[in-house]
Amino acid sequence: MKKILILIVIMIFIFPINTFAKIEPTGWTGHGLYMIQGDGLILRSVNISISINSDQTATIEGEYEVENNTRETIHGFFGVPEHEVELMNFKSWITPYAYNNKKISGNSINKQIKGLKSDYKNWRTWASPFKSGDKRTVIFTYKVENKLLSDSQYLISYQMDHINYWQGKPSVNVEVYFDSEEVKIYNFGNQFSIKPDLGEDFTLKWDLNNVEENSSIDFDYYPVDFEILNYLNSISTDRTKEIISAYKYKDYQKVLELSKEYIKTPENDKLQKGIYFILADSYLKEGSPEESLIIYKLIEGDTIFYQGIQEKVDQLITYNKTRCYSILKDYKTQYRLLKEIRNDESYSFIYRDWAENQINKIPKEVIQEVDEEDRVPEGLEKFRLELIDGKYNMEILVISGVIIVVSTIFSIIIRKRKDKKFLFRK
């Protein structure tokens, strides 16, 4: 038993599980606003907006409503940590004016914030007086490069613990937006440190009443379409460059024409699978779901892309299949596929919720029919059906044989007893 436990521990260290529990929330997407000086200022509300850009960067804007409800003027000194990531294009305001900010070493700022445990490297700081009764909004914006965790997996991580260093109990609202041309349902991972509400165009929303110590908003994100094009370009040849370029610029008719010629004499297995993939997607985009499904059947189970993105590509293909079945009005197959998605936790909650919403659009009579067809019988009904199907034929033969043998022996014994009684009677 000891050897087994030791082996398990060794395996855990050799093959670590990629979860947020193993990732220190250091704010890879940035940190919020701290009050460095200004005792008496009350934080009333916080609105943080994070925009995920198509170039794998994020733009952050924070608005903090601050009030001086004392009778004295308070000199407010504010700062945002710059730690591990560069805060590009940093700008700052305290309404109604823009204020220049300074980049200052963490050695001189960290010790000024009571109870601060983090040792931040640098700070962006600015200041302004707040007269008695003033209610002003402290604003900042900046841009960061998104944190790449592994092949194609990015971590969006915004530290929220800074709220606890303020006076007051503010309402806290965080929203994450995505490029509407780039974001797709299969872009999201299934790890969220705090589950958000989902708005239009996949906007993620958090309303936080209480911010726990060391809490942060973390989730993983995969720019699948971007990575697909990167991979195809990395293995492309003179013959495939034009196909990939047409696919990038959404000229799907041209993709169909060139791809059909290419697959007659493909150069290698990798390129052939890649071209089949974009051919299937292009058929769907051009309104030919039957052809798309035929190709997806052909490449089903194949590894087309590198390991880091393949699982997400499979989810893209699954998404396209559901669309194909919907267009073809093959609601039975669509329903069965959507049920698989809904019950598979490897998909993000966003994908699974979408699957549930699509199921609700399928005619109820179709759902009832499929559920009846797929229903797994139980108890006596299960036994009866298995009996009819001949599952227990061998057992029945054995039991029948035993019964015949036992009956024969029993009848012989009875007959002998009768014969004995008859003899004694004489």
C-alpha cells in the first residue's frame, strides 16, 4: 500500500494537473486601483472593463467612484501596481481632468499601504485633492499582452483583492468583452475561478458584493481560429498558400475550387488533413452542409493540428455539425449530439449552456421520440427484452437441463417408494 501511495505522489509531480489551483493569481491581466494616501476617502463603486483583442492583447479600463464626506480637504494619492507585465499606453484621470502618472519603484510605495502582503515591483501613481463633499471618478486605462499558459491556452487574470484595501463597501462590476469578429463559442476553456453571467456577444459579467482575500477573476481562453491559420501557414507550401489565404479572407468559393484540385494530388498527410478541414468548413459557409458532414466523417478521429489546439478544433467541428443537422432539419441527430455536449464537462459552461438553449429550439415531439428510442429499460422490462433477444439462452438451456435431470431423479425415487409399499402390502 505504501508503494502505491509513493507512486501516486511521484506521478502527480511528474504530470501536474493544469488547474487554476496551481496558478498563483498574480494579475497577469493587471491589477486595480489602490489608495496609497488619503484616509477618509470612501470608495462607492467600481467598474472594470476588460476587452480581449484579436492580437492576443487586452485593454483594461477602471472607473472608481471616490467620495470625501468629511469636512476637510483630503489629498488623494492613487496607484496601480505594474508587476510581471508591462502596462502599455497607461493613462490616468480624476474627473473632470486628465492627470499625468509617474512610474515609481515598489520599494517606496509598498510599505505605505497598510497590510499589503505583495511585493510589487513598480507602480503607476497620480494624485489630486478632494474637497469636502467631492465625489469624483478616478479612471485609468492600459494595455497588456495576454499571458500564454501553454500551446494556444491564454490566461485572463485580474486581481480583485485591492478592493479590500479601501474604506467603504463599494458595488463592484467587472465586464469582459471580446472582438465580435473573433469570439466563438469554442474559444472558452472550462476553468473559471468565479463563474460569470453571460451577456450578448459572449460578454462576461461579474457583480461582486464581497471580495475575498487574494481573490481574482481568472479564466482560460483559446483563440482557435487564429491558431488554426498560424498552424496552416507554418506547414504551407506554394500549392497551399493561396488556399489558406482565401480561407483567411473568407473567400470560401475560392477555397472550394482550389481545395478540390489540391486533394487530387496532395503533397503529404498533414497538409491533406488541413485542407480537408478548411474544405469542410467552407462547404458549410457556402450552404452545403451535406458535403461538410461527409468530409467531417472522413477526418473523424484524426489528429489534424498540434496537441494544444486539437481538442478545441474538435469542439469547433462538433459546433459545425450541430449547425449542419439544423440546416438539414435532422433534428434527431442534432438533439443526440447536443445532449452529448450538455453532459460533457470538458466543454465550457458557456458551450454547455448554449447546447441547452439549442435543445429548447428543437420540436418537443422530436425530443420525446428520441428519448423513447434511447431510453434504457430497467428492472423486469430490461429482463424481458434481454430474454427475447436471447441473451440468456445458454443459462436457460443449463437450467432446463438441471430441471430435467432433477425431475427424472425425483420421479425415479417416487416410483421406487411406490413399488416398496406395493410389495409390503402383499
